[in-house]
Amino acid sequence: MMRAICAVLGSFVLLAPAPADVDAVAFVTAFRAGTADQYKNKQITGTGISFHGAIQERIADGSSRTSLVITLGSDANGKLNLLKTWEAFVEAERARTTMVVALSGPALPQPPASGPTAYDFTGVYDGQVRTIMRAPQASDSYVPDPGPCPGEEAANHDKPGRFYCAPLLTGATVKAVVAGNQ
């Protein structure tokens, strides 16, 4: 009898649908509002553009690998505006409205040097964050920056640069979006 009950319960677990991925825009909106913990250990999925290029991150074993910062768009009064050009990106950086996620994964590509590249991405939010430097062209903004992530303040405060905190998605994978499918 006990085997039968276990078999029935096991089949329900196997037949239950997998939880849906969380939309990256909803996730970043929650992160900016301070409520991202509701998405801990959930799969985040979205599409965005790599304006920052590749970043080399150091791994605990001393090796390094490529990580990416993906811009989803800009938040203008609660409405997402897609950013497709470098000029639009810099303007959003000046206004401090860019919505970004940082990606870390074992096989992230180097974006091409030819310019910003669009990617579909997925990764898991486990509570980690990454400090992102603003585009140098946006340092003349009158809008104050929120500053680096807690615990990641610069040791030398005399160095110029504007920073902000972004959520980090681990185990990330990306796929370049073919032009025309954006």
C-alpha cells in the first residue's frame, strides 16, 4: 500500500509543470525597488544588448572567464524604452535610467568589436550583485549615482568614475539575436 502511495505521489511530481521563468524586466524592476529576494534561486530570462563589452572576472581558483553586462533598456517613468544605439545608451546612462543585469557563466562569448550585440539570456539569481561602471561619456550627468554595491566601494576615492549596483545572474547562457529578430 505504501509503495502505491509513493508511486502515485511520485508521478504527480514528475507530471507537474516546471515553474515558469521570471521575466528579466520584472526582475530588474524588483531589484531596483529592493524586492528582488522574492526571485532568489529562480531562472531569469530576457533579451538585451551588450553595450559594455566583455568583462574578465576572476574565479576563486585563480583563473578568469568572460562575463557580460546586458542592458534591457531604460526606465522612463515606469515604461521600458529599448536602447538600440550607443547614443541612446549614453543618454540613458546620463539620466541614470539604464536597466541592466550582469551575467556570469562558464561559456559566455566575447561580444564582437563591431559594436553592441543583442542577446537572449537566461541565468539564476542567487542574491549576488556586481558593481557596474557607467559609460565615461555619461559622467557629466547632473543626476546623482546610487554608487557601488555594498562592500564594493573603491579603495581610492580620488579616481574618477560613476558606479551603480546590478543583480548578477549565475550559470548564465546567452544566444546572439539575429538582426531583424529583435
